[in-house]
Amino acid sequence: MKLDDLLIQIKIKSSFLCIGLDTDMNKIPKFLLNEDDPIFSFNKSIIDHTNKYCVAYKLNTAFYESRGVDGWASMKKTIDYINNNYPEIFTIADAKRADIGNTSKMYAQSFFTEMNFDSLTINPYMGSDSVKPFLEFKNKITILLGLTSNLGAEDIQLKTSNNDYIFMEMIKSSKLWGDHNNMMYVVGATKTEFIQKIRREIPDHFLLVPGVGAQGGDLNEVCKYALNDNIGIIINSSRSIIYASTNEGFAIAAANQAKILQVQMSAILDERN
Ligand code: OMP
């Protein structure tokens, strides 16, 4: 999928919500544990009930890989289900990969070709030759970690070098490796004080902003600084949506949470127009 198609969906749905399918066997409703593939059954219900409120689903691959071969099968069934039934939805493999070029090429093939995700998160700190193999895939989006939402971002990313933050040095260099049509950046919703600075450096790139919901990021605060003339953001929320309830009505509860965010996003978009 191209980012232009994502933008069209954002306008149609008045939503820039991405729902994180961080599906944990210990947190899904107990009655699903009797199913053949509880993880897929859970995802399918969540997807069927929430797709009208969101434009993207992000599968954090750790939640699937941690279950070995069965987890990979659940991930594949989930991505196929989205691609077959809701092809307009943008899909993200949140795997935070990248390695020497030779190996990156294999990661790209795995997530872009075999699994058929539209995009993949990568860790750019091994440099340009570790990122370029991902950028060679047509109509696939490489999402670089920009400034992460966790406390540990202070340990290295927020240290300074050449009179600027290390994460800013990374963005300044990496923005030249591709362009705003094939790259996005992750910026944590808990780090809004840095978003203006990031926007000055990359005014046109889409930002994937996780951290609204369970991590306490504020939607309005993020939008104040991160929206650009072309909207330019998708906001991810995982736990606060998918685990809204653990009873029979879990998917309806998730849809209600997603709708709350979608309505807020719609109001923000109306205000901006
Ligand atoms: P919730 O906190 O449950 O909404 O989940 C956040 C999701 O975003 C998880 O899958 C995280 O791994 C991911 N994430 C962050 O929370 N912080 C980051 O800085 C980057 C990511 C990410 O790359 O998506």
C-alpha cells in the first residue's frame, strides 16, 4: 500500500487510529482458550468490531514470536485475514529489525513478501546499509525508530552529540536514505516536548505515534505538534483498546474504546480544516 492510500482512508474514516494487536494469551478472555487458535480468534473478533474506527493495525511480533511456530501461524492467519477482508487497512509488523545489509534483505523478504505486511518497524542505529535493503521494496513502508516512548530513551537517544540530541542526529542522517514516500518515523506520545523539533527536521514524513492509552500519552497534545498539512500521523493504542473487557462482550468494549478515540480524532481534523 502507498501512503497516499493511507491518507485517503484517514479522510474517509475521519480517523488516524492504529490499533495494536499486542495479543497476549494471559490477557485474552478465558473462554477463548478452548478455541483451536485462541490468539487468532481474539484478533478476528477485535478486527471485525473495530475496523470502521481505525486505518491501521499494528502487530507487535514479540507477542506472536514468543509462542514459537504456533505464534507465527497466528500472525500469518491474522495478516491474511486483514488483507483478504479489509484490504484498505494499513498493516504494520512491529518487529524493530535491521542488521548488516545481507541480513536486512532477508528480514525485508520475510515481513514484506512472505507475511505481506505493508510496513515494518526497524531500528536504524546500524546505519544506512542496514536500512537500504528495506527501502528497495516497492509500495512498502519502512518505519524507523525516531524517539521512543520509554523512560530509557534518556539513556542514549536523549544524550547530546554535535550540540544536538543523538536521536536528532539519527533523524538528520536517515532522512536522506529514503524519502517521505517510503519512510516513516516512530515518535512516542510521551515525548511531545520534542515533536516540534522533529517536525522542523522532517515536516513531510508520516509519524507513527505509540503511547496514547496505557502509557499516558495525550492525544490532543500530540496532535498540536505532530499534525502536518497532510495530516501526517497515525496514533497507536494497544492495551487500552483490545483489553477493554475480558467478558463475552470484549470486542464490543474494544470497539467502544476505539470509537472514543475516533470521535476525538474527527473533531481534531474538523478543527484543522
Ligand atoms: P500500548 O502501550 O499497550 O498502547 O502499546 C504500545 C505499543 O507500541 C507496543 O507494541 C510497543 O512495543 C509499541 N511502541 C512503544 O510503545 N513505544 C515506542 O517507542 C515504539 C513502539 C513501536 O515501535 O510501536
